[in-house]
Amino acid sequence: MGGCAVIRRRRTSNLAAGVLVAALGAATPGVRIRAAPPDPFDARIARLRAAGVLERDAAEADLATLEPASIPRLAQALLAETNADARVRIETVFRTLVGPVVEQWKSRQVTVARSQVELGGIERRAAESALPEADQARAQILRERIRTEAEAIRMTVEELSALGPAANPLIFPLSPYWPAPARAGPAALWDKAVAGFRADPDPGDRFESLRYFLSHVWRVAARRGEAADPAARLLSRHLDGTFEDAFGPGRTARIRTRAIEELFLLDEEAIAFLEKKVPSLDEGIGHDARRLLALFQRRLPAALAERTGIDLVGFEGRSWIERRSAVYELERLGREDAIPGLRKILRSDASLSVQFAAAESLARLRDGDGIRYLEEKGLAELSNLPAVSRQVFLIEGIRLREAGDLDGSIGKLRKVLDESPADFRANYEMAFTLLLARRFAEAIQHFRRALEVDPKDVLSLYNLACAYALAGQADEALDALEAAVEGGFEDADHIEADADLESVRDRDRFKRIVARAREKEKAAEGP
């Protein structure tokens, strides 16, 4: 069935079934018709509706052991489920099983975007002078790579859309960010979704079970239609229901979390809804809803704010240097959850330097928006602007290091430090590059300079410990490692297996630090 058409459950006539059984019994005298054994898949789904939370948790874990071949059936069960908590749990398992396909899709987006950046550089050089044969050949390779990867993206999207509306929450939020050669895919998908809705706009008594999966279709249809469009009414009804799921009584924690995520994904429509809703709320719910609205206006997921404490309150009133630092902090702590907020900053911040910082962060997070921004602006053009020249050299230094050119990376990073010796990011990246180059004394120097700017940065502390250990300074290595663990670096398995710490691994103090990291890691996981 098409990607976004409403799936209606086929109903089997009880009368017809009874006649069939009677006919079989009459045709074979003496043969007893036995009931079919219960379906293990259906039994797993039924266990999700158990009264006890622990039983439901166990049932969800059991469902997660399904093979990928079960994905289409899981999609059908998801759309048919009427119990809200069970539906959220099925969706969690569904996303986990489909996750590798989505990650492959994202990876291909990055490949296309990076290839576009490289091809753009070659084409700019071609506009100025004749290209060497090697560059011409490289350009042809890049064009072919972009074409094949874009086609692979299109096929992946078709594969996902074949799962029906269950895949909509995975497909549609990402579609505006597909690279240009693949954008015909989402355009056709949107058209198909809206056409399916126009042909069958009323979900009837299945509204509750389908609304989280058709909301993006209603959103697009409402934007294309008139104010009286049924899509606008359905979306408004869905927003009311989702708000109740997030803040109303009697909802499980899983339902609340999914509802808050849904409001975030609905972006402008949810923000407009909350802006109207919040003033009429009482103080208790109103406080939580206002905070949620403030986060959504900055495109920050609630889960990110809860995990990191970042809410960007007062961001616009800070200096460009403070905003740029906040961008890097958002990237460092938020990781992929920070991508929507970084995109917002990239689109709206008045400072070119802050825009560049956001693009740089997005590029490091493998997001196409940041990579395309760097291509469109052109690194050569940006290098001539004093406000961002340091960031240009910084990102070039990181790129060269990732390509294995450590000397080239050190040269680019040196240009940043010549102008800004106390720049935290430049010192950290320089130290890390020197560590890879086995220039341990210099790496230690730059890690220490980074820590003078931010004494609590646990990655600097941990890598300083590695540099000291490789340099044969055991006591200093253990001091830095202990500070890193106490500061929040709690990956005991990583510490224990890190070859850079081999020289101190047999020391009792190292073992105590590992035990402390494991203790803190366990405490962070909770009971």
C-alpha cells in the first residue's frame, strides 16, 4: 500500500467463517476441526498490554529480539494497536529494527553533501583556469558518486514508504534536508501522501491509533489547502490530543515522552499551538508548557535540555563570541540531538562568525546543512573575513587530520593559535593532532593551555592523561585521569582497554580509578 494512505483493517465475516467450518466438518465425517495454535507474534503483542510495568518492559524486550523480516508485520501491528502505551512500545521496537536503514540513508546524505563540496571547489577552479586532467577525472568520479548515492537514497525512501504510515515519523521530518540531487524523491513522496489523504481524508474511528503516523501528512496537506481544509481540522485535533498526552492525567511516562517528541517534530504548527494555549493554562502545567515552548522556539529537544541543562535562554542577547562558544558547547554535549538547534542558529543568527561555527559543528556531526553552507559560502571567500578566518583554518586543520595529513593539520591550527593563543578549541585540536603525531611533550603543553580556559573539560583531562602516560610521566597521567573521572568521564571499559594508558595499567591507583569510574557509571544508570 502507498506510503501515506490510511490503512483500514479488513473485517472477516463471522457468518462466513462459521459456514466454512461447518462445511469442512460435514465433508470429513469423524475429523475434528482443531483451533489453530496461537500466533507467537500476536502473543508477544498482547503481553505489551499487561497490567504491570515490569511485565510490559519484559514484553518489549522480547519483541525487540524479532528478526528484520518481521518489520512489515510489526508496522501493521503498530497501526492496528489501540492501547496507547503498547503502541509507543511497538513503535520503539519498530524504530530500533528500522534504524540501520535510516542510518544508511543519513550516511549517504553525508556522502552526497561532501562530494558536492569537493566538486564545488573543482568547479570554482575550472571557472578561473583550465583544469589539470587529474581534477577533470576527479570531477567525473564525484558526479557519478553523487548520482548513484542520490539514487540509493531514493530507493531507501521507497523501501521505507512501502511500510505504510508507520514509517512516516522516520521519513518526513528528515525530508527537507535531503541533498539536492535526491530532492525529487521527497517531492514525489509528499505529492503521493497528500493525494492519498485527499482520496480518503477521514480516518474515522481509527483516528486515535493513526494520528501520530498521519500528522505529517495532515501538516503538508493543511499548508497546501484552504483554512477549512479537513487536514487543518485533523491536525488541530491531533495537537489537542498530543498536548493531553504530554500534560494530561493518567498517561504513562512513555506516552508523555512520545507526545513531547511529536510536538517538537511538528515544529511551527506546534509552536503556534502552544503560543495560543499557554496563556490560558494554570500555573503548574503552564510553567512546564512555557518551558517546552521556549525550547521548541530554539529547536532544542526536551530530552537534550534535560540531559545537558542547555536551554539557550538569553542566547540572542549575548556577544557573538559568547554565542559562538555556546554553539560549540551545544555540539559537544548535545551531539546529534543538537542538530535542529544548530540549524536554527545557522539560518537565523546575524553574525557570520556564529553562522560559520554552527555550520562547522553541523559538518562535524555529519549533517548536510552545515556541509552545504560551507560549500555555498566558499572557504576561500570566508578566509578573507577576519571574523571567521580562524574558524576556516580550524575546520581545515581538522579535515586534514582526518585525512591523515598531520603536518598539514598542524600548520593550519598553528595559524589559528598565532592569532589567538588562548583559543580553547584550537589548543584542544592542536593537542589531539600532536598526540596522534606522537609529539607528546607538545601535546601536553596544548592540552594544559586548553584546560587553563576550561579546567573542567573532561575530554581534555582524559587525553592529557593519555599524553602523560605515553610520555612516561605516570604520576601526572594518573592525576589527570582521576580528575577526568571525577569530572564526569565514566566509561570504565574504555579506560581499561585504552592502549595509550598501558604504561600505568598495572598500578594500584589506576585500578582504583577504574573502579571509581565503574561506580559512577553504575550510579548514573540508576536503579
